[in-house]
Amino acid sequence: MSLRNRLQDIIQQETPTNAYSNQLKKDISRVEQFTRDCDRVLPTLHDSDSIDKQIIALYDTYGRIPYNHDKNDTINTATTSVILQELIKKYTSPKPPTTIDLSFLIAQLEANNKEKQKMLQTLHGSLSPAFESPLESKVEEASQLQTELDEFIKVITSRI
């Protein structure tokens, strides 16, 4: 058999739709097996009398991963794409703009601003006339002392 004939046989055996249907069959059988396992376990959970047994059974069930899907699981991929399309439609639908009345907040901020301005004016009014810096008088006094010391040093150095 030539290479060309073998390639033609392979192409005829597995068409892309056939491969897709085979993958779907595998996914369906895996999900059916999972549901059979769940159906088998559920009666044992309902038959137990005490709540302690139910809690232990739930912890045991949660501790295991009963169903691991393949990375290329077509059922989950299709379900996810449908859910995502619905969410996109939901959140991209045009919504009318909402108008919020902020006049109350603006009035409150203006009242706070006026109150703060009055407080500043009161502080400036009480500080300005009463407060005089003593630095200028101290600087003048220090310069007079400096000149007196310089004269005294000259007198002392001239006597020596």
C-alpha cells in the first residue's frame, strides 16, 4: 500500500465531524458515569439516621474530587461559552444614565467652607493686633551689647 493510499484511508476514516462526535460521546459517557456514581451514593446519605454520620459522609465526599473533566471537555466548553455570551449580553445592554442629585452635598460643603472661613478670620483678627514679635527688640539690644563689648575689648587691648 502506497503512502498516498494510506493517507486517503486515514482522511476517510476520521472526518473532523466524526472526531468531534467521538469526543462528545466520550464526554457524555464520562458525565453519565459521574451521575451513576452520584445516584449510588445519594441513598446511603439519605438512609443514615444521625446527623453525625451525614456530616462525616459530607466531609468524606468533599475530600474527594469525584469528577475531573479533561482540558478539552467539549460539554464544559460549550456550557461556558453559552454562559459567557449571556453575561456579555447582560452587561453590554445599554442602560439609561442615572442622574444623582448632589445639591444637598454641595450645600453642606459650602456651609462647611463658610464656617472654616469665619474661623480663619477670627483667628487672624485675634492674632494680628495683639501679637508683636520680640525678635526686633532683641536684635537691637544684641547689637548694642556687641558694640559695647567691641569698645571694651579695644580699651583693654590698648592698655596691654
